[in-house]
Amino acid sequence: MIDQLNPYPKYKDSGLPWLGKVPAHWEVLPGRTCLREVHRPNTGLAETTVLSLSYGRIVVKPEHKLHGLVPASFETYQIVEPGEIICRPTDLQNDQTSLRFGLSKNRGIITSAYMCLKTFGSLHGHFGYLLLHTYDLKKIFYGLGSGLRQNLGWRDFKNLPCLLPPFPEQTAIVRFLDWAERRIRRVIRARQRRIKLLEEYKQALINQAVTGRIDVRTGKPYPKYKDSGVEWLGEVPEHWEVRKLKYLVSFTGGGTPSKAISEFWEGAIPWVSPKDIKSTVIVDTVDHISEGALESSATSLIAEGAVLLVVRSGILRRHIPVAINAVPVALNQDMKALRPKLNLLTANYLYLIVRGCENVLLDEWTKQGATVESIEHEFLANSRLPLPPHPEQTAIVEFLDKQTGKIDTAIAADHRVIDLLEEFRTRLIADVVTGKLDVREVAAKLPNELDELEPDSEIDALESDENVDTFERETSEAV
């Protein structure tokens, strides 16, 4: 149905350069004629359902995520009713990417730092939200606001030019965009599910290869196995060794040069911290230090070809960031370099062991129950790992490079589709809400639908929803 949309037959100049022409029969009125700010204090804890603005949606916050808040804190919150629009008005100067508006579907409470807006008169509540959301997508509000951090206030909304189609047309726009949003979200979630499955398959493939479950040269199990003596590892190929890591690598820690000496941070030496471990190979970093910084701090220069491991970070509760440096680097104190003894172990194979056995090694290496999770050196150094002969390590690395490369290509393609669909959704909302496309006839033909499904059910339903396949083809053509 997307391809059936056309412009309106007649337009007029809105008088606003950023808005351009609008349908001739639409009105443009100041916000004070159709919006008002409301604030209902949660006096006496009248309401306990806590709401949150998350990725442009108002969601009910689960109790287990109310960290640091006590019931008395909620008396300072404000009460929100279904159909009201929530705006995060703060910090426009420093944050120009977040979605600042959400439409509440529940009664509950939300921080009083947010603005609560209610539509009235000839402005449909849901269309009012879509209008403000569109202005947000077009970055209109970043020219408004006041104060040191450029915060929005009611004064910015009372004179805000608001587009007002006839009320039935607002309803048609809401109906159409709700229909389109459901289908776009279903396609995106299906792609996200596939990405997750591909990532799981990749890790399982790596795990099978580095633990000897399959011989990558034949694609079959090895002919003979023996007990490794390591509970999580089980049996390994008969000719493999199992060695403690401290006999296979040398360890080097890191440190942070003084932040008070600016010259230390004006050099050309990459200084690796956990925020830099986002890819397999490190070729550059966010921060750089000087030769003087090396001489005056606990950090040292690590030659290329080491395995770099994050050893202290909250992320260690679920993931071990690891990479190999392709250039000489220095490390901060939350990192550790493992340099393999090349006659025994290759860096690429060690990297793959960490990747493929990550879930087990998280338990083996980390200090459980700490405020900040950390990899304990004693656990790390004394962990016993599978060690194939050197030529076999090379074969495993080459096999996995080829196979995981194919998987990564498929994952990248799905990410690209998601990005294109997000861009298409943004453009579609803006074009429909500002009258660039006429949805009246299409909206009238749409079937009635049930309430939105839960995320997992929505993805499962995709397999039997022929309309979603059609919709994906139409949106791909439109993009």
C-alpha cells in the first residue's frame, strides 16, 4: 500500500522555510491554541506505576530496575495520564540525537524534570504526538530553548507553529502510520532475531573448532579423544595438549599517565582502554600518549601481535572484550596484554579461544560478587586451555576466518537493512505528518487490527504474516 501514496492535489506556502508547502486545506496555528502543559504532583504517593522515556517510547519501568530510588522519591514525580505527551526538555546543546518525545499509553508517574503536554480543541492526541515527534526528527527544537544547557520550556511550545489537518484526516494519518509502524517494527525485529541467531551460530562454530569437537580439515570429529582433566572442556583430541595459560604467554599490565600533565596526552602512541575494544584488530585508539608518559607511568609499550584483554569493567558480567593490536600500543590499568610464546601458541588462536569459550571463561576468570567485575590474574594464569599442534592452530584460524567472514557479511547485510528501514520510517512519518503524502484513501482501506503483540510473539507471527513480506518488498523499493 505504500506505493499507492501520492501528494495532495493542492498546496499552499506555510510561511516557514523548514516546513515548506502544506496541503491547502490544512491550518497552521500556534501551540497555545491546541497544546497545554499539565503538572500533577504525586502527592501522598497516589500513584506507584513508574514510567520511563526510552527510545521515544513511554514504557512501564520494572521494579527490579528502580535502582537507587526509594518510595519517598516518587512523591516528587508527576502523574501522567494515557494519551498525554512526555518531553525530555533538557540538554539540547549537548544531545542532538536522542528522541525527546513519547506518548503515554498508561497512567503512572514520571520524573518532574520532564514536561507533560496535553492536546485539546482540534488537535488529536496521537496526531499531536506524531507532529512533535516529526519536529523532533527534523531537529526543529535545537534552535529553541534557553539557559546554559539550552532547555525547552512552555514558552517554546506556546508559539510553536502546529499543523492542523481536519480532525478526520488526523485520525486517518494516525491509523496509517500505526499500521506502517507495526510492519516496519516486525521486519526490524525479525532481522534482529536473525542477527542474534547468526551470532550464536558463529560462537558455536568457533567453540567446536577450538575445543576439538570437529576437525576443520575434514569437517568431522577427530578419530580419537582423551579426557582433558578440565571439567568444562571435557574430552579433547588425543594428540592435543592441555596447558596452563601462564606457560603459554607472558602478561603485561597497564596504567594511566597523569591527567594533570597535558604533554603526556599530546603524543602519537595509541593508548588502549576498554572503550577501544570494539573490533578484532586495534589499529588506532581514542586517546594517545607521549614517550614521556611511558617513562613516567606504569604503562609500557606493547609490540604488535599481542592479545589485549579487558580485565576490569562492568561489561565482564556478560562479555569479555578482546582484540589483537596491529600496531605498538600502551594500555590503561583496566587492560592486560597476553603475548603468546610463538613456538607454542599463536595470538589468533588464543583470541579465538576467548571468543569461542567466552561464556565458560567468564565464570573461570572473573571474581564473582564484586561491585566491578574483574578478571583475577591468578584465575587467568592458572586456567587450563586446549593446545593443538602449531600447524593445526593455523588451520583452525584459517578455517574460522573464512567461515566467520561469511557470517559477518550476512550480519552486516541485516544491519544495513535495519538502518535503511529506520531511515525509511523516519522519512515516511515526516512526509505523512507534514502533508507531503496523502494517506486518506489508503487508511480507509486498512483492516482493523488487534493490539500490538509482545516483541517475541510479534517476531514469531512474522513467519505466518504474508503482509509483512509484501510490506518489506514495498519498503525496499521505496527506500
